[in-house]
Amino acid sequence: MTDTVVDWTDPCARAAALTSAYYAILSGDREQRIRTRTLETETDVTFAASNVTVLRDEMIAAQNACDIANGQPDPRRRFAISAGSLTSRRRFF
């Protein structure tokens, strides 16, 4: 088990810590502990193999927040090309 201190207000540092914890658990470690520090508090969070889906969801959310903070587009947003409007079609009956 490793002990990592992370500034939780920085989404990129949070994403890096959660990603390393996620892959450590997948590779066989029983649990990972991450110490988070904000301006007012310090908290210990322990992730075990039983809640790896929660860890994965938090990791993806932190990676998306890091991408947005670095000026990259939101990866959850979809872009589509439309073939035309339904109201502009003429009906020939």
C-alpha cells in the first residue's frame, strides 16, 4: 500500500493519483490510500478492490476536469453533422 499526498483542488494531480491507484488495484494490490489536502482540511481516502468501479468513475471525472482546465474540449460532448431540417423537406403527395 502506498501513501500519496495530493492537492485535491488540482484536477490534474487528482487524476494522476486516481489513475495510479486504479491501475495498482487492477494489478493486484489489495488497497490504495490517497491523502488529500485542501486549504482547510486533510483527508485519507482508501480504495479497495471491492469499490474499483467508484474509483474508475472518479478517475474519469478527474481526467475530464483536467482536460477542461487545460483548455481542451469536453470529451463528453458529441458533435454531429445534420443532413437537413425536417421542416425544410417538401412533401409531394
